[in-house]
Amino acid sequence: MFEVQSMDKETKARTGLLKTPHGDIPTPIFMPVGTGGTVKGILQRDLTDDIDAKIILGNTYHLYLRPGTEILKEAGGLHKFISWARPILTDSGGYQVFSLSGNRKLNDKGATFKSHIDGSEHIFTPENTIDIQRIFGSDIMMVFDECAPFPCDYQYARKSVALTHHWLDRAIIRFRTTDPVWGKEQFLFPIVQGGVFDDLRKISAEKVAQSGMDGNAIGGLSVGEPAEEMYRIIEIVNEILPEDKPRYLMGVGTPVNILEAIERGIDMFDCVMPTRNGRNGMLFTSQGIINIKNRQWMNDFSPIDPEAPSDVSIIYSKAYLRHLIISGEILGSQISSIHNLAFYIKLVGEARKKIEEGNFKSWKESMIKKLSERL
């Protein structure tokens, strides 16, 4: 399923190939977030042709509530429903459930929650979230876990880790005693939790490593903790997670965060930032960060990014994009989202190339200076 192809000599960075029934994924990789069966405002054609996304995400919580598992089963699974032939990873919905702190109750069995759509009550368990993701037919499924808030005290984090591990055991049993609905192999990734507490992260990483699944994830980061805390936790966890399995850092983050995490041995990333920030006029470019709403771009007719992470980056000018965003035109959000996603994917692709060439460290340091600058 996963093969490490090269290792950087100065850091923990590595390249690999993740093989799934819907296609091979070169790592490091960034995965656009398609929460409800769509990467917001972007056609699947553009995801493949302009952005060249090798894999996208779906979210169990949102897809379960709408359109629902019955519709997705009738459609033949998520791939067919959204007309997407490449790999899909589905989150278990744990983060979404636990963000509804006022509308959910936790117990040993699972999480009872109220829909944000109509207030109806539902329950997620380690078992039924596996069943739901079987119906989706996602290439990579995530285990249902509790994402503890930041900040939280040690006792809460300790109980949260224990509950997550209990649910992990049950999810693995369900995974091993059920078959794919659509006849294509699916992989299950457990999730390391433990907040910012070193001992809890070590305990959780050891539990996850011993589970013997095909890949592993690190959750509960980029939830408000300082970046240096996140990097420290990644280093602790990656010393324990097996090197021959892909490592997925969930929900992270800025381009700088991603390069720092690659240096520490992370292979897979996802984040809503490229599309969410893009819709609000923030662009990540090869020269630095642009707030396209600023007046300085009003009569700047140069390309959005001359280094062209996508076609739209050189076809359209900063002045035109500013006009669209300021005017509230949908096309502005679409162009910004395509550009940002293509930039992220090009960035991790370039990181892969530099790791293979053996000069990742120096390249990363020069890129971080550029990527941190606000133009």
C-alpha cells in the first residue's frame, strides 16, 4: 500500500507512494477538502486538469446528514455520486461532532448529537462510522475519535485519550469483520490524540502504532496551540509511528506549517485554508501572501502569480481578481480557490522534488522567508 521512496539526509523528510484502488498518490501530498461532496465552488474537471489533486476529502458527519447514506448507497458510493475517479479520504466526523459542544453528549458507546440542519438527534459509534464509510466507498477511512479542545486540562485529555483508544479497538474489530460494499479495498487510519501533553501523545502514538493499520494520523493539532507546540508534538509522535506507514497530519495548515511538518516526517495534509481564505481574498503566492482587497492591487495588471501554479494564476490579473472579490462575484471566489489549491499542491510537489535531489533543507528555509511575507 505504501512505499517510502527517498529520505532527506539532513531532516526527517521523505517521499513515498501510496497505492489505492482509485490511483497512486505521491507523497508528500496535500488533499483539498470536499466536506459535503464538493470542494467549494470548484468543478471536478478543474480539480483534475488545473489543480491536479490526486486525492480529495469528504466528511462523514456532513455526508451522513445530507444527502444521507441511503442516497449514497443508491448512487453506488461517493465516487460515483460526485463523479470523481481518483482517491477519496473520509474523516469519521469526530471533529465536527465534538465542535458541537452544546449539542452532543459523550459516553462509552459513542456520541449522541443534534443535527445542525434540523435539530434531529443522531448517534455516532466506532462501529456505525465504519459502516457509513463502507457505504461511501472511500479509499481511506478514519477511526471515530474525540478531538479534545485547546486548551484543556490534563485530566480531561487523559480521559479523552482513553475513550479514543477504546473506540479504536472497537472500530478495528468492525473493520476486520466487514467487507467493502463496492468490492474495492479500503484502508483504515487510527488517530493519535493527547493534546499538548507529551506523555499522553507518546501513549497514544504507541497504541496507534501497535494497531497495525495501513496508515496513521495525528489529530488534535492546529486547534489554537502555538505553532512550536505543534512541531514539538509532531517530533514526539513521529519517533514512535512506524516509518513504513504513511503519516497524516489532520487539518494543517498554512504553507509554512506544511513545510515544517514535512521536515519532521509527515506525508499527508488537508486544510480548508486555501479555499476558505481564498473566498475572503487571501492569496498564497510564490512572492508571499496577498490580501487582494487592498487598494494597492486596484490597478495592478500583472498576473496573480507569475510562477503559475495554475492556469488561472497567469490568465487573470490582480486588478481583475480584486474587482471580482470586492464586487462579491462568485467567479472571484472560484479563481482564488483554484489558485490557492494549485499553489498548495505545487508546493508539496516541489518539496518532493527537493527531497529527491537532496537539497530540501536549504530550499525549505528560503521558501519559508518568502511564504511568511505579506505583500
